Amino acid sequence: MPTQPMPPILLKIKTRKNTGIFPMLIGLLLLLPACGNAPTETAATAFQKTQPPFSLDELQRRTFNYFWELADPNNFQISDRYPTETFSSIAATGFGLTGYLVGVERGYISRKEAAERVLQTLRVLKNLPQGDAPKGMSGHRGFFYHFLKNDDATRYKNVELSTMDTGLLMAGILSARSFFAEKNEAENEIRELADFLYRRVEWDWALNENGRLSMGWRPESGFIESDWRGYNEAMILLLLAMGSPTHPIPAESWEEWCGTYEWAGFQGQEFVQFHSLFGHQYSQLYIDFRGIQDGYMRQKGIDYFENSRRATLANHSYCTANPKGFKGYAENCWGLTACDGPRNQQADTSIGKWLFKGYAARGVSPSYAFDDGTISPTAAGGSIAFAPEICLPALRFMWEHFYPKLVGEYGFKDAFNLSYTFGEGNKNGWFDKDYIGIDQGPILLQTENHRSGFVWGLMKKNEYLKRGLERAGFEPLR
């Protein structure tokens, strides 16, 4: 008897990782009629029929699996994106380290499993080559290159030594240090390695003559001219640099940082401006700013948590108003932040000629705006702790209305654009095929902060971060 080709649904079951939907798919197979002329059900339609109802636990579990399943089996770094294979991201690796702890908290993995994975990751990070050679190095002076090659975790092409991404990596490392506090061989080593990696970073080396941290360094050309000035995602970077017991930057660096803020009204809200929501999210994945203020916020009468809440409300208000008339924008369908996009292309649309971009920092403020109709779920997911009343309905709407195009085995894919209807497969709009690690992290971690305050609680135990906050002048609300 000749071999018959494998039906698409069976092929899907055979090749996909087990994410809990397969018993239902097998059940569907058993219900198919035995008649040889029965219509064949495709994998896509079967997957859609098994769509689970939206829940934060289902979203977190799938998003957690991005980090747990996709970490490189040899060097344990986290993929920048998937399924497109490119390189690993040190910031995503930092999010992954914290994500493993969320997995223990939620019962997805055991404490022992998490400790083993964290230990493997930290051992690799300690032993990766450091030096000023342009090739074959993973970092220099304790900093790491922004992206690392998948095979040997050394510098990818000519990317920069990234201060910001190293800061996010260190935040993840220090969260593990706070979590694994038991006195046993594995957890003792985790704490020792975390201390070594954080204390090794020469933060003061990256400080320029203006008293600001450079955005990065390349062995071919030295420090990048651009430096970190407020307000954006780099609060966590400055505070960790200020809290270092070995290579701290001056306490005055915080005043220099605040001196470049833009306080303005936008979409009915008054707050320190940054156009893209990721800038309001990243630091607050780790720092609970509720009820504490620096000198700047004491003058304004709010805290940074409230500032991010106002930014989230303004982003939502802008998208709901939809001044450019893009398709899909609505009360529960919104969110502008850094994310993938369809492609770099000028195109004629029903609302006129428009520039679409690939990966870009989308967002709006009084001084900067870029909006090309691309919405990313991480905008709402990473802000859920700030404004759950608008973020939860958005996540639910996107899950229920765009499944499975936007939702897959690792939760939300990165972005979609219903106004981009050009090219094969985009008749009803463009949907990203990739997940991106630095957008998965905010969904997983901030959802946990919303539910339990878990990550915030861990970081409150960290003496390095506490020292940074104290040196920056943070005090309880008066």
C-alpha cells in the first residue's frame, strides 16, 4: 500500500512543542468521519477551534515558555526573536532570569529547576570572554554587547557595548540574587555569581564629561556620542550604576538626569514626557515607585508610578481618537511602543500616502510622534499594573478577535497593522510572525507585578538598588 502524505493537522501535532493544546487536537481527530471523502481540517482551523478563553494565567504561562523553552541549550542566552533566528539579546536574557522566578511563583516549574537554569546562565555569563578586541569578545569592563551570536555568545557583527541592555541584564541577575536566598550549594553559588557579575561592571568608565552615561561603546570608534538623559527607560540603569559598591557614578548624576525632563500636557494628562510606552515600563518592571519621590517628583506632587499611569492613559486616549484614521484603532484596541512593523515602505492607502516602518519606536508626545497604524500587545501588557482598567480589556480584545494570527504557543506575537494590506498574505492586514524577547518580558513581569507585586518585592530586598535610590534622593511621600 503506498504511503499517504501526513495530513496537515497530524504534521502540526508532530512538530509543535507540547503547549497543552494537543489532547484537544487529538480529540478533534478522533471525531473526524472515517469516510475517505470527508473534508480535511487544516492545522490552522483546528488550532483556532481550540482557542482557550483569555486569562492572565494562560497569557503568563505561554509567555513564560518563550524564555524557558527558547533559551539556547548550550549558552542559555535568550533569543532576540522567534521563529526568525538572528542572535540573542542580553536584555532578553535579563528578563528571562526574572521570568524563571515568576515561573516558580506561578508553579510552572520547581524552585530546583529554576535554580539549575539560573546557575547555568550565570556561569556562562561569568566565563564569556571580556576584552577590547573587536571580535571574539562578549563584553568589556563588565558590560556586554547588545546582541550575541547564537553559536558562541560573542559579539554579533559590529553592535555596541550597550550600557542600557547591560543594566537590564543586571536587574535580572540581581532579582535572582534576591530570590535564591536559601543556604545550600546551588543558591549560595547563584548569589556569589550575581555579586561578581554586578560588581564587575565599571559604570564610572562609561560616564562622559557631561556627567551622563554614554549609550554605548565600540572598540573600533570608542564611546557613542549619544548619552542617557531623562526621561526614558534608563532610570534602572542610573540607579544600579549609582548603587554600585565598586564602580559607582556620582550622586549628582541623578540631578543631571532630571534636568533634561520634558514636563508637558498631552491628551488631557500632565506628566514627564516620553513618546513610546516602553520608556515608561522597563524600569518599573523592577522598581516599585509607588509612594516614593525624588526631588523632581516632590515638586510635581506625584510619583513615577503615577507618571507612567498618565502616560498609559494618554497613549490610550490618542489611539482611541485615532487622528490619522488607521484601521482597527478602538477603545479596546490600542498601544504604541517600540515593536516590529510591516516593512520600510511608502504606500498609498485609503487615508493617503503613508510611510510604514519595520522595527521602530512608535509613540506620540508633544515633541515627537511616529504612528503608522502598528499596534503592539506589549504596550498594554507592560502597562497593566499602571492602568488595568484599560489594559486588561485591550489584551482580552486582541486575544479574542485576532487569535490565532496574533496569539500562538508563546503568547502574543509582537505586533499587527490592519491598515497595511500590501503584499501576499496581507489582504486583511499585516500580522507579525515573530515574538520578540524584550517585548515578551514586560508582559510576563508586569502582569505578575499587577497580580502580586512579586518582582517589586524581590527588588526591595536588594541593597544595591536601595543604595541607588537613596543616593538619588528618593524618600517616602510627604
